[in-house]
Amino acid sequence: TAHLPCITCIAAPNGQYIRSYGKLWENSRLLVTVEGRARGSSDPSSWGKIAEFDLPGVHGSETSVNYLHRADLGDTLLVPGGGVRATFRLVNGTVFQINGLALCRSGEKTEGG
């Protein structure tokens, strides 16, 4: 479990992943579900779905390419001390490659950016 002390800042999960080609990557698809809950809740049913997106792992080019998926969650996580979690499920194919994950501020400039 990762503790995120500034949960009120998080509004945009970002994922970097590979789309590739060939038999191994045929029909590759990942379903990502992002959920949040209010501060201090220990009830397992208190998690509520905020966003869900489907990422393809294959493309028509005969090369592997990194892609970035950004999901702007708006103000849905503006609950001080709240929590966020993401579930990754391979829904089709046999492989999928995630290269990086980040939780970012929405639309704000950050140091160095």
C-alpha cells in the first residue's frame, strides 16, 4: 500500500504502455479501472469507480511503440485524506506491457514542466 499525503492534488493518472505487433500481441487489450474513496473509510465497499478505460496492446505497424494514456479525473478526488487505487485486467490476448505509472495534477504546470 502506498500512502499519498497530497491526495487532493491528484486528478490525472497517467500510464505509459507498449503497443506492438505479431502473433504474441494479437488482440491484446488491458482494462484499467480507477477507484476512489473518502478519508478514513475502512468499509471495503466504500470504493467507487471514478474512471475506466480500455487500452489496446497491438497495432498495425511492425515495430513496438510507447504510448501515453492520460485520464483527467477532474475534481472527483478532492477529498482530503482520500484514497485512490487502480486495477489492471488483461481482458484479451496473452501479453500487455506497462512501462510506467504516474499520478499527477490536472492541467497545472509542475516544476520542470
